[in-house]
Amino acid sequence: MTRFNEYNCLFFVINLFMLCSAVRSDLNADFYKQTCPDLLKIVRKEVKDALKIEMRMAASLLRLHFVDCFVNGCDASILLDGSNSEKFATPNLNSVRGFQVVDAVKSAVESACSGVVSCADILALIARDSVLLSGGPTWKVLLGRRDGLVPNQRGANLAIPSQYDTLDTIISKFANVGLNVTDVVSLSGAHTIGQARCATFSKRLWNFFNTGGPDSTMENDMLSDLRHVCPVNGDGNEITALDRNSNDLFDNHYYQNLLDGKGLLHSDQILFNGGDDETKSAVDNYRRKPKLFFDDFIKSMIKMGNIGPVTGSKVQSAIKTEMRMAASLLRLHFHDCFVNGCDASLLLDVTDSEKAAAPNLNSARGFEVVDRIKSSVESACSGVVSCADILAIAARDSVVLSGGTSWKVLLGRRDGLVANQTGANRLPSPFDTLDVIISKFATVGLDVKDVVSLSGGHTIGLAKCSTFSNRLFNFSGTGSPDSTLERSMLTDLQNLCPLTGDGSNTTPFDRNSTDLFDNHYFQNLINGKGLLGSDQILFSSDAAVTTNTKSLVQSYSSNSRLFLSDFADSMVKMGNISPLTGSAGEIRKNCRLVNS
């Protein structure tokens, strides 16, 4: 099979991602050149006004962009209020600030060009301007992000690096969002400006990691000063400068502090004293070479600003209209790849249509969204982007827009010429045994880990009564309900899906976290609240132990980051099932029909 990659489908066209705004595009410094030409001036003025009032605000605005991008990607989810707000996550609670400045910038921008500029792009711009106005470097901010629809408090708790993390943990958290060790050290240099509360470093002063004494890496005079600022019986709310000798100036003095044992936070000082030669060397290089620090900081800020940006207005618009559509678009990609490989054969309206197969009939949906995306793409670059690639991108963006993880979608698939209704009838079924499901996955090259992680896609979406009503009254001919189904949920479902019903009523897969892509699905399985039989058997069947699915469910239920990472890996793997590349197949003009 010819390997395909993220750029294989471009051929002679300039960047697909730049031309086709309906799919995930690379960001562009001139994105608002026509639609909001005064944007940069407006943002700069508002940031300058804010810093005149309080210079500390520069660091706060820079930090907002950082903590936003590490959760859900750079989608402004940090700004959303509500019960699941990221503002209430432990790393952000009583810590992140500057929201009123963002509001002022947004108001000024809306007055100039309403409904054009995203909050996510505003966060990126005010971060750049905060650095510049503090004496630091400037750079062209790549623009074109759109705003996310859901916050992710749990993700913020897991993803944002903590001041008390080990160096390995910090490096791992950066790696999870595509950033490397150089990015760790250069972005940490932002602590050349700003202040920190005693609560963020007081453990270093008195009883460092329960040693009964202070952190031995802290310089003695600084230790003495900080003990006066942060007494052992204090409330932790006093603040002090992160860079005590160069407080409001964005320079490389921070790194000199680390060599002198004057890093304020534990997560700062371990860059030099944590036993990692690479971070130690980078600290010393940045101390001696301010231009190198500035250059690397710019590169890392641009790189960070490109973490999972939400683009693609058609998918976002569809999900805004109906949040359930996220699960439907994800499922289309799944059902397509399991039949003939990922070739968009599911979309064909032909006599042998896969849409008419039992697993898809009156079930698969979202075709009109795919049609709208295809139409927009064809307007921008006709005959270039396949329907199969559109399905892959729409699936990824649906997960991201539901608060889940992002991944690089490998592109270059071509569209199939025939459908396969018989093959679609063999799709994994909610009534299959675990052994049968595992076998069906294995047939297309997916293993047990893929079975469990991809089943986690049921953290979003709805199911009809007809897909699980067999569990409610006469399970497997026993005359009784499925004994693995939790009692109160059983009662609710029996009321929703009576014996005399037509099976068309719907209910969420994940009743307590319906529209949020998280690991709650796996907690449901442990509590007997899996909706489909094919869900619950991952944990409750005898085969769950011998096949290792039970162990994986337990791991994912307690480790959201592991689930999201494995899910992304499995989606890439699934998207690589027998793609048509090179001259095979075609690029359909209409996703429902082969070209004439």
C-alpha cells in the first residue's frame, strides 16, 4: 500500500490547508487583511492601555494564551464560563486573570468588524503584544483560529504543567501537545515578567516535599527574603516577582537567576538543577545569548499557537446547530473505514448503497454536512480534496469541538468507485459478543487496544432504543433484564423504551457527560451504566478479563490523558485502513456519486 501523509494530496496546488477553509487549515498572518484590516492596531492599543494601568497584566495576558492552548488546543475555551469552566481548574483557580482586558479588546474589535475575529485569535495577539510592550521580541501571529464550543475543566487539571511537577512530567505534558524540550525551556523564559502568589512556591521555604527543611537549591538570601513575605502561617495570597531583579522587562535575566539558585518556582529551578543535561544546557545558552532566547521563544510561541486550532466553519456550524452531529460525523468515518477501507464508499447513493445496510439504515447521518463541506472545498480548489479525506477531517474536528483531543490527520486518500452493502452488514454490532467484535476489528488491522479506545467515542452521541432494548426486558431469552445494567438506569430506560414502543426514542450514550468528549464513558462501564451491550461487555463479560479489555477500561477510567492519547493513535490507525492513493479511485466532484 502506498503510504499517504498530510501533504500528499496537494499535487500542484499551493497549500490545501490555506486554500480550503472548510477543512483544517494552516494559520495565516494575513487572515483578517480584508475582513478586519485595523485588527492589529486595535488590539495593540487596548493592551497598551491595560499595561499603563498595571504592568503585571502583561504576564497575565501571556499566561492566558498558554493555559488555553494546552487544553483543547488554542480555542479560547479558557474564557468560557459555566460549571465545567477551565477557570475553576486547580492550575487556574484564583490564578488566571486578565479576562476584563480580553473583554475590552473583543468589544473594540466587534465595533470595528463584528462577527469576524475569534477570541482565540485575540488571545494569541494580546500575548504577542504583551511580550513586545514589555521590551521583548515581536513576531507575526498566525491567525484564523475559531472558538471552541465547550470548556474542559478535567483536561485543564491534567494537561497544564504545575509548579510542583517533576521535570519529566513537565516535559511529558509539553510533548502531549507536540512541544519539545527546547519549547519547555524557552517558554519557561516568560517568567522573566510577572508575579506569583506565595501559595505557588511556599512549600520550598519550609517543608520541601516533607523533608522538614527548605529546598536546598534556593539561594540563602532569597530564601530569607521570601520567608518574610510568606510566613509559615500565612494565607498564601502575598505576591512577589518571578524575576526579582528584572521584574517588568522581558529579557533573559530569568536564566541567570536559575544559575544563581534564584528561580522562584520549583518548576523553574529544576530546569537547571533537575538532572536533565538538555534543559541545563539550554538554560546556560539562553543566559549567555539573549538573541538565541528571543529567537527560540518566538518559534515556540508560534508552535504553541498552532496546537489543535479549531478551524473549519462548516463542521463548527453544524455542531452549533445540533451538538449530536459531532458523534454522527465521527461515526461516518468509522463506518466508512470498516468497509472497503477509508474510501468514502459509505457516501455513495447507488443500488448497493452502504447507507441501506442494517447497521446504517435510519442510523448513519450527517451526509448533508459532508455535502456542504464538499461544496465549499470545491469552490476553493475544485477536484483536489477527496470525500474520504473530508470524512477524516470532519471526524477529528468533531472530537476537538466536543472538548476532546486533536491529532494530525494524514491526508491523500482518494474516493472509491463502488459501495459494498454486504460488507457494511458485517460492521461491528451492538449485539455482537466481545470475541466477534475483536475479530471484526482484527480483520481490518485493529487490535484490542483499538477496540476499547475507539469504543470511547461513545462518550458523545445518542442511541435509539432499538439498539439496546434487548437488554431491558428479556435479555438473551432469560425473561429478565441484563443483570449487568445498573438498576436506576434500567428503570429509566424501561420507561423510555417500553415493550410496546417502536424503538425510535433516543438517549445519550453517556448520560452524565453527554456532549463532552472525555473518559466518563469508561467510568460508566465500571458502574454498570454502559448503554449498549457492546459497551458493557468491555468490562463485565467473562471475555473482558481474558482479552484484557477490562484492564484497559479501568486504565482509561482513571487516566483521561492516556485515553485521549490512545484514542488519537487509534483514529490515525483506523484512518489508514486500505486507503486508495496514487491513481487508484478518483476525487469525486459530488460525494454521493462517482464521476461521470
